[in-house]
Amino acid sequence: MKRGLALPVLGLLLCVADTMAQEENKLEVVISKTKVTLTCPLEPPSGSEIKWKKGAEETKNIGQDFVIEEYDSSRDDGDYTCVSGANSLRLHLKAKVCESCEELEPMTVAGVIIADLLITLGVLILVYYFSKNRKGRVGGSAGVHPRAPKMVRP
């Protein structure tokens, strides 16, 4: 048995796939807001279709894709199996979804992080430059007056 582990960039998702077929055959999981789509890579034998099971129970879904429109972790977490003839692939699905999530491209996230680092570096250089020029200067702040020499009275 081969094991694969997939963790996405955004959101928390744990998918462990036990494959009884070839190593390149892995179930694909796509999460978009509250919709979760499982895609089975197996090819059905001629005259039959791919069937899906949740746990030990067979579901009504037939075909390459198993779509959960409104994912609820208390109801939908568990083991999913796609069966095609004698071959099957199993996946343990545990996901967190949100309705108000925004999907970002990895390059956009990388650009924001790099821009933030450059701005922070610029501020640090400015603070260093201006604080270096002030060292050793006595400012005219309140309470600092040069003292006159003490006069000695005879």
C-alpha cells in the first residue's frame, strides 16, 4: 500500500490517501469556499461507472467527481472511496471551510510578503540614518542649561 499526504496553502486540510492501484493514481481534492470536490483518477471499465462510498455505505454519487456543495465537518468528515471495477482508492477527508474566504494565487501572496519586507527594510534604513546623525548632539531640551562657574565669595 502506498501513502500520500496533501496539505494546501490556504485553509486547514488533511488528506491521507491509501492507494491499492498505481502510485500516480491519487484522489484530487478541491476546496472553494464551502464546496468540496473529490475527483477520482481511475478509468472505469467499459460499460460501468465509478461508484463512491462514504465509510462502508455506498452513496448516490456516480462518476469521476464527488461534489459536496455545503460541506459540514460534523456530517461530512470521514473516509471516501471511489470504486472502479476491481480497483479502488480511499481518502480520509477532514477539512475546514468558510463562506467568506478569499482565494489568492501563490504569486500574489509572495508579492505581498516581499513588498512588506522591502517597506520594513526601508523604514529601518531611514531610522538608522537619522538616529546616526543625532548621536553626540546636545539638544536644547527643557531643563538642560549650561552651568555658570561658581563664584567664590571672600
